[in-house]
Amino acid sequence: MHWLQTRGGHPLRAPVGVIGPNEATDAALGAARATGAILARCGLTLLCGGRQGVMEAACRGAAEADGLSIALLPGADPATANPYAGIVLASGIGEARNALIAQASHCMIAVGDSYGTLSEVALGLRLGKTVFGLAGAATVEGVRHLADPAALPEALAAHLFGLDAPIVPVRA
């Protein structure tokens, strides 16, 4: 997938959103860190809210795997970003940034659960985005739950290259 993204002629420019709570379980933090690393190894850019918890763990995983993360902060102070964020955008628009994350993401990965995460999931689904769920993500109709981050490369490849779309028979 990395070769297709970087040398395949039409690299994916839209990032993959990683969403989750500031206060997360150890399982969610581990899944988020693994998710960040997987996205980096696949050559995909990570977009998140840029603060602590799941967002920090995902950025850390991406940084450790030499990947790129974009932190879209709710506040106007870039110093509030987690230390692993690659590009920091201090929006100053509060929780409205959740709508920007959902809109800007090619697809989203929800790790863990909170009201803020649930709002991002709802916005993503409303916008027609594919949302994957890991480590206790909300059970909402439309979320594609994965048992483990190790399933992400196959799920992302299928989604990004249209292999998860329904097959429409061609009439001769």
C-alpha cells in the first residue's frame, strides 16, 4: 500500500482521522499507538485533535514509525499540542474542530469512547465517511469494528482502493 500511495501516480492526499478520548483506557492507548504506527508504515497521514490520551498515543506511534501527524487543536495556543504532533494547527474554534476533522479525513478510526468521540463518529457517518472502530469504540450503526489494530492495513487497503464497495454486476 505504501508504494501505491507514494509512487502509484495518484497518492492519497486526504489524511486518515484518528479520534478518541483525552482520558482513555490502557487498551485504547495501546491500540491508538499501534494505529499511528500502522498508518505511518502504510504511508498515510494521521489527522487528530492533537491533545492528550488517544490523540497523543496515535501521534506517538506515527512519530516512532517516521510518519506524519497533523494536530488540529480546538484552542488558539499551539503549546497545548501533545509533544509527538508533527504539524500543529491551533484553530481557536473549540469543539467545532470535530467537524473539520470529520470533513477533512478520507476515513476515520475511532479508538475508545467518549461523548466527544461519539460526536466525531456521528459527524463522520453523517458526511458519508467510513468509520472503523477499535478498543471499545461506540457501537453505532455504520461503524466497522475491528478486533485489533493488526486488521487495519487490510481494512484500509480495501477501503482506500474501493475493494470494500458493493460489487455491481455489469450487463453485457
